[in-house]
Amino acid sequence: GAGVSQSPRYKVAKRGQDVALRCDPISGHVSLFWYQQALGQGPEFLTYFQNEAQLDKSGLPSDRFFAERPEGSVSTLKIQRTQQEDSAVYLCASSPTYNEQFFGPGTRLTVL
Amino acid sequence: ELKVEQNPLFLSMQEGKNYTIYCNYSTTSDRLYWYRQDPGKSLESLFVLLSNGAVKQEGRLMASLDTKARLSTLHITAAVHDLSATYFCAVGRRSGGGADGLTFGKGTHLIIQP
């Protein structure tokens, strides 16, 4: 079956631009997670949704980062006024239970 | 704050040899995960360990969990080149059930040479 999909796969932004990253979870998965992976590092947790409710946003690095999942399916991670330190791969994962998370291919964001 | 430490961070080994990757974590957790990541790719789930003493095996990889020692190991038996990748362990940020985000180690970059 279809896995987690993310778009775009690559995004280049000029510093100061706003970007929106999309995640389509596996159908029926209640939980959705966003992670940020810097080059050569492990993923770092950003935020977590259960259906449309954002239950944990403690990992969002600043108020420039905003995530939503209005209908409990597709999610969007928005970054306002991008900075060079935002350059990373943004990974989305979904889960049917609390036991296992399935990751998408990621969006590689480069801020110039 | 939950911290997850892996060692070694880099490992070069020959085909046919055995080796173990270690994962220590700092606070109580009842869920530990192992993932594999190939260059430029996303994370592939290898094992989910949910209880003390849990042991799981898939092919040449075996993972175990000791919650009292806060230690998990990933053992590689008779390594083959196809196992070259970066391996991450990750721990649930909260104990007591319920979904939540994971805290990852820095990863072990494994190179297996002929």
C-alpha cells in the first residue's frame, strides 16, 4: 500500500521567504509527527498530532514554525521568514498506534 | 531531559565479522526503536522493543532491550556489504503509553568492507 508521502521533495528558499511543507500520512493513521534532521545528525522531534489536535509542539524551535492538520489527515509545516539555520531535511511520520512510526521520504530545505 | 547516546558513532568492519552497537538512554522509557537510514533516504523501521528483556531478530540483525540498565544493543552477525548504512536508536519521550515523539541518538555510521 501507499506509504507516507511528502511534497515538495526539495525546496530552495531565499532567506526571509515563507515555505510550506506537506505531509500525506498513511490512510487511517491517527498520529502524525514532524521531525527535523540536520546533516549528519539524528532526527529531532518538532511536533505531534492526534487526529486534528496538536498534542505536543514542544520541539518547534521558534514561533516562526507552525504546523496544522485541520481535518486530521494531511498536515502542513509552515516556516515563516526562513533563516539559514532552518536548512535541513524535514521528515513526517505517521502511526496507527503508539508503537511504530512510519517515515516519509522527507523534504530537503535549503535556505540561501 | 531525555538523552540517547549511541556508540560507536562510526564503525568500519569487514564482511563476515560480528559487532555490536550500543544505545544508552537517560530516563525511564518503555519503548525503544531501531531504524536504518541509507544515504539520501528516509528511515526504515527495523525493530520495536516494548519490554524489559525483549529480543528480536531479523536476518543478521538482533536487537535487545534492558530497561533496568537503560541499554539496548543491536548485534550484527557475519556482516555483509548490504548492511552498510546509518543505524539510529530512538526512545519514546514519555513512558506510560500513548503516542509521542521520539528522541533519537546521533546514529552509527556503519561501513562494511569486503
